[in-house]
Amino acid sequence: MRLLRSFPAAALAAVLLSIVGVAIAQGSVGLLLVGGVLAAMSWYVTEGPRGRSLPKWTSNVLIIAVSLNGFVDLYWHRDDVIGVLGRFIVWLTLIKLYERKGPREYAQLLSLSLLLILLGCLQSRGLLLASVLVVYAALGLYALLLFQFYASYERARAAWRESIPVGSRLLPSLQPIFGRHPELHFRSMMVAVALAGLLIGAAVFVIFPREVGQGSIGNHQIPTGHGQTGFGDEVNLTSGTRITESRKGVLNLRLLDSRGRPIRHDQPLRLRGAVLDRYEGGGRWTATGSGSRRAIATEPPGFISLGADEAEPAPTITQVFEVLKPSRSLFSVYVPVSIATRDAQRVLFEPSTQTLEYTGPGRLLHYRIQAQHIPSEETLKTLASGAAPSSPIEQFADFDVEVKTLAWDLLASAGIAIHPPVAPEQRWRWNRDAADVLTDYFHAGEFTYTLDTSSTILKPDLDPIVQFIFDSKRGHCEYFASALAAMCNCVGIPARLITGYVALEYDDGSDQYLVRESSAHAWVEVQTRPYRWSTFDPTPPATLQQIHGGDPTLADRLQWVFDRFEAKWSNGFVAFDRQSQSRLISTLNLGWSQKLNEALHATRRWMARVNRAFYLGPAGYIWMGTVALALIVAVIALVKMMRRSLAIRRTLRLQYLRRAEYQRMLRQLGFYLDMLGVLKRGGRSKPPWQPPVQYSYALARTHPEAAATVREITDIFYGARYGRKQLTSEQVRRARSLVKQLACPFGVKG
């Protein structure tokens, strides 16, 4: 039978797919190549022409070796218990694939494959693994149902062999006996099981949001590998050894002018996310926080001001953000003055730094921010609520003397006073000019920009900033920005570190900037007015353009499309929390309840018009209810009658008769269908292939009285159906009474 012959291939495909899934979850190309190739080769080795398999003692030795390797792997990766377990089960599965396989071994393989795919789900929530999971669910269900056939057949064959004497076992092998159309029945059962599982899974998905059980195994899910840093609300030069080069999308940004037309800039767009104005030493920058953050409640669809209502108006630019990887920090290219969201949300606005943070539940995936490119001093003062911004200068009063001396020498060589002027206007101009000189120092070519700093050995007795300026002179944007901020503050220029993203990649088709994980960037803001902070980026511009501003390749465009799908998967399914559940329920309630209310109101109005038209008075509603009930009963009766007519037509094959004969037999021969129903309820169904008369002879062996009744009913039926005899009303009543009489021996309802 084809179903039985297809089981080994289906089982191997399910196992191979589970190995692919766990390799994707761990991000291990080596595990995918080695495990996938060895699993595919097992088919040729064990199922090929020679059909070789591992001896039992060999597989036992290999299992012991794999177990010892698992302990060693756990010792070196104690923080990755799930990953270690996944690799161990992959090797164990490969050994089982090369063994001689029977029902027991196939059951073990299917169980191991299920465990592998579950471990993969614990390690990854990506769209690629989700696609593998969908295919595995269908293939695994197919293999599991086939396994029931296979195991039953093997058990029956083993029992058959045991029943044969030893000297007679040269008899032909047992062949399975199936009913008619087994493939059709198998497919129908598979579809039914799949639909039931899909409905149950959808119900569980909606009823139990993702917070349920959160954290129960999260402590074991610590990613391994070298440290990676992207955007964050702090900078630590000693913890991250490599800036991520991932091309995964983070967000999409559209800039619109006051008329709603898209804008494209030739210069890099720096998306401010976090302002770090406290240096704790050792290369670590954090945010101070003024404690005066204001809570902003958005009211869709309009914009909510952040506090600049009383300032003088100025042209604004609208930034439309589509977030692919949500974060608490909200980004803005310029100074934000108002914000809008799709749903009512709550955000916090920090006046001293003009930064926004999302504090509501769930994830904020879409928001719009209006900003001013060059805001007036009055606007900045209004946004800051009149509070003077914090200055990090005092934190560098006792910083390294050599750094301060270097900064003074650079200013003196450029003809700028080493000490700031006293007059306010001259002081702000001095801040700007001095910051330009110090920034040019890092652009001169003496420093090398590199994403990989793993070869730099940090000296414990030396600050990482000092080591970067005088020793290594190589690093990424965080080193450049930290060095410039330190030098500025050492000579009395208030400077702070900014982290966010730099946007240079523009898609002409969608008129938006594509921001990726590799676009994470750090730069410096210097105070150039009482409430104004100007941008200074010490990263060499050519390097910045080379890293972030190259034309997108075909792979980048495909990655962008995939990231959009993955973001919808992650934000819509993986992150389905209580807020998403409430939104879904409210949406369903809004749609159905609104339609139901509209239908009820329309029905009431129609009934009121009918009542007034016929002057029925208060009792008119009772009459209309009675008529409606009668119509419902009539419709139910009509449906039942149509179903019975279709059943008679299908059973007696009346569709080939002329119209008059068709109508006559449809009216008179319903008793034969009733007889078949009684026999079915009594557990004596007539096989479709057996003629009624022959069936009555077979029934006589166990139920003689019932057989005589069946024979008499059959004679009446034969005369009308094949003898073209028109039955009288007396014969029809006789046939119906015989059907009721037939129900007695079987104890069922006639």
C-alpha cells in the first residue's frame, strides 16, 4: 500500500526538518550543514540497495560518547542550557537514524524530532523558524498518523509470524487488508485532525496572552557569543567588543513637509534616542534624569503638544515612524514639539533633553512626531519649562591631565583662547568654535574607525577614553563620541553623549528612510545657547558615509522585505499580550455588536411601521411574533424535507428517471431509506455492494424475523423501482408499518 511505503520517507523528512529548525534557532550554520547532511545520508545508507545499519553495540558506544560530549559542552556553555540540550539531541537523533528501525525506533525518532522543534521555539521567535514550524506541523501530523498504520501493521505481522510453526515460516508475508478508498479516508481524517488542532490552537492563542508563564524558563535563555551593542540608553566601552553589523530592519521613517510631501536630505539624519550626560568613569555613560518628566496622553488622531504652545510658531516637519523592533525610547530627528499615535497611549517627555519614552503596555509600533528644524530660543525655553539643563563639566574636573593638556594645545594651535570668555555671547561662540577644533582633530586621519575592537587589550589602570586617545587610536563611534565629550568638558565646554541611529539609506519607491540595526550610532551635543545644544559628530564623515550610506544591494532590499514580514509576525503574534488581546476583543465586539444593534433597531422600526399600518395595537407584536415563529418552523421543515429528498435520490439513483417517474418514486419509496436507517441504528448496516435480497438471506442466519420483514419490504421496493409498478396507498402504508415492525428486533426507534 502506498501509505505504508511512504511512512519512512515522511518520518525522515520530519526529523530532517526539526534539525533544520533547531539549527536556525541557534544560528549555527555548522550544525545545519553537519546535521542536515548526515541525516540526509542516512536514507541512502539504511534504506539504499545494501540497507546497512549500525550494530547495537556501536550505537551504544556512540550514545555514551555523545553524552560525555554533552557534559563537556555544558561545562563551556553553562549559560546556554537549552542550546546544549538541543545539540545533544541532534547527535542522538543522528545515531538513531543509522540504526535498524522498527516501530519502537520510529517512535523514538518522532519523539526526538518533536523535542527538537520545541527547543528551537524556546530559543528563537523569528519568522524563519515560524515558517519551519508551520511546515513541520503539517508534515509531523502526516507522519504521526502514518505511524499508527505502520505500527498496527507491524504488530499484526509479528503476531502472524508467531502463530506459524517454526518449520512453516516460508509462507508468504502477511499482506494488509483495507477497506475501499483508504487514501481518501486517511486524507479526510488528517484534514479533520488538522482543523481541530488549528481551532484549538487559535482558541488557546487568543485566551492565553503571552505574559502567561513568562519568565518560567527565561533564566536559562541567555544568548551566547561575543558581546554586541547597538542602540541603548547607556554606553559602556568595556563591555561591548563589537558593534553589530546586522542588516535587520529596526524602523522606517518618512519625513513630510507642512504640505504632506516627502522630504529627502542629502546629509545624514541623526535620530536622537537617549541623552547621556553623566560619566561614571571606566568608559560608562548614563542618563542623569531631571526628575521633571511630564506625562503626555495622546488623543488620536490629532497631535498633542509637548509644551511649546506658548512659543512663537515655526514651520514643522512631520516624522512618520513605522517600528519593526519596538523599544521604549521614541526617536526624533529634530527637537520634537508634538506627538500623535494611532491609539490612545501614554508617553513621558524629558524637558531638559527633549527626549520621549513610551511607558504604556505592549508595544508602540506607529507614531508621528512634529519637530522644528531650527527652533527659536523661546521655543526651547518653553519646552524645557524654564529649567536650566544639567552640565557635565564638573564630572571631568579631576579627569586625566594629559587629555586636558591635549585639548588646550589644540585650541592654542588654532588661535583660540584656552579659557572660556566671561561675556555670555562670546562664551557661546567660543563653545562652538572650540568644539569645531576638537572635532576636526578626530577627522584629521590619525584615528582609525573600526567595528572590531576585540584585539584592543584594555588596561585596568587606564580609563578607556584615555587609552583610545593616546594609545590604541582605533575604535567605533562610541569611542569617538566619548573622547570628544571628555575633551570638551575638560576645557569647560558642556558636552553630552547622544545615542540613536543615523539614517542614510533612502528607498525611492516608498519615499522613506530604512533604518537597520547596523545604523546604531553615537555622537555629541555641545551647549551653544542657554537652551540650545548643537550636534558635533567626531566620527569621520567619509567613514560614516561608507558604512551607512552605500546604495542598498538586492540582498538589502530582500532583507528589508523579510524584516517587514518578520516585524508583523513578531509584533502581531509573538508579542500577543493582554493589550493585544483586549484590542482584538474590542475590535470583534465593536464589529459584531454594532451590526447586531443596527439589525435589532432596524427590526424594531420595521415592526413598529407594520403595527401602525394595520392598526393592530399592542397585541400586534404578539401576532407578528407568532407569524415569525411559524415561518421559522416552516423553514426547518422545508430544510428537513429537502435533505430527505436528496438522500432518497442519491440512494435510489433517481436522477436518471423521467420527471413523472422521478416525482412518483420520490413520494412513495421513502420507506426503503427508512429501512436502511433502522438497520444502521441496529448495528446491521447493509453493505453498499450487496443487493437487498442477498442481504436478507445473510440476515436470516442471525435474525430470521427481521430477515422476513426485510424481504417483504424489498419485494415492495423492487416492484416499484425496477418493475415500474405504481404503488397503492395501502401498499405504501404496509411498507411503512413493516419498517416500524423491523425496529422491534433490534431495539431501536422506527
